[in-house]
Amino acid sequence: MKGDPDMVEIHDVWKSFDRGRIEVLRGVDLRVRRGETVALCGTSGCGKSTLLNVIAGLEYPESGSVRTAGRMVGSERERVDLLRHKVGFVFQLHHLMPDLTLEENCFVPVIAAGGKRDDAMRLLHELAEATGVSHCLKQRVRELSGGERQRGALVRSLMNEPELLLGDEPTGALDEANREKVFAILLDLVRSKGRTLVMATHDLDLAKRCDRVLRMRDGHILDAA
């Protein structure tokens, strides 16, 4: 619901793997308001990535409730609709198709969602200009630098104008200069367009530029970092 002040509302969520032998999320509660930027910090294995996947509907919790972008995350149909129209995801590794051009990669989510090509082309050029990849839209992804690929992945994640952007270590594979540049672009785009951001990161310096920083450990959200 558009008027709902909360973009994400999670209550008492538990998630395990290997038939319950590995507990990853242990009674997690989380609320994220619309337009807020939130960083999840913690060591590898603390549950950050799994929590993002649960928010997006990529993983089902064993118990608890998950409400994302005004809807309960339940059936397969609801999850697909959420990912096509409400949620964008940026990963540490860009996950672009190397033999397609950057432009072609960016049109994949538009085609999947049944979007209009003319509108999408206008948005693509706007986002490409904002992220500094206009010069390489016609190049194949395998020809691009690491920074160009990650900025291209950011463009792709925003092509369906999602209300919520999730980032799983979105700058983790970049060198320091590119990490700072991509993160600055990410924050600027999210805030200028009124989007919500929930991001997992090891980099506390970058995290502190978000509205809130939450620490995770052993499947729990502890408090502000």
C-alpha cells in the first residue's frame, strides 16, 4: 500500500538450512520506513544476505511474517510480482550476462515485467548518464571494467523503478576508488528518487552514510552500530 509508512516489516523470522541443522536467522524483527536507507553490518555468516533474500521473497522463512512494499510475501506468484515490480537487487558480483551488451542486459528486467520499450529507453539513458556508463551501453559486458560492470548492474536494478532497493555487498568486489564512487552514486540515486535502501556491507565507513546502521551477529539484529 502506497500510504503505508513501512516499506519492510518483519516479525519473529526464523530461517535455517540443511534441514534445520544450520540456524541463520533467529527470531529477527525489523521495520524499515519508506524512503529510509539502512545498512546491515556484521561478519560473514551472521545472516545479512539471508535476511535480504527473505525480504525480497527469494527465500522462505520457516516461521514469522514478512511484509515488503505493502504486501505479505507468500505465494510464488506474489514473490515473482514483487521482484518484477517492487524490488531491485544489486549483488556483490554484477551477474550481468557477459556476451550481451550493457544495454541488452538492462532491458532484461523490463522485458520480464512487460514494460514499454520507449519509456524504458528514456529511463535507461537517464540512469546511464547519472551513473557514468552512457559511453559503454553498446559494449559487451565482458569488455567493461569492474567499476563499469557494477555501475551497469545498479542501472539494471533500477530499470523497473522499484520502490525498494536491496544491496548485498554491492561495492565489495571493487577497489577503494571505485567503491566510493559507486556507493556515492547509489545513495544519490536512491535519495533523489525517494527510494528505500537496505544494504548489507562490511564497510562501516560507507554504512555510516546511511540513515541507520544495524549490527547483526549469529542470526540476530543487535542494535545500532
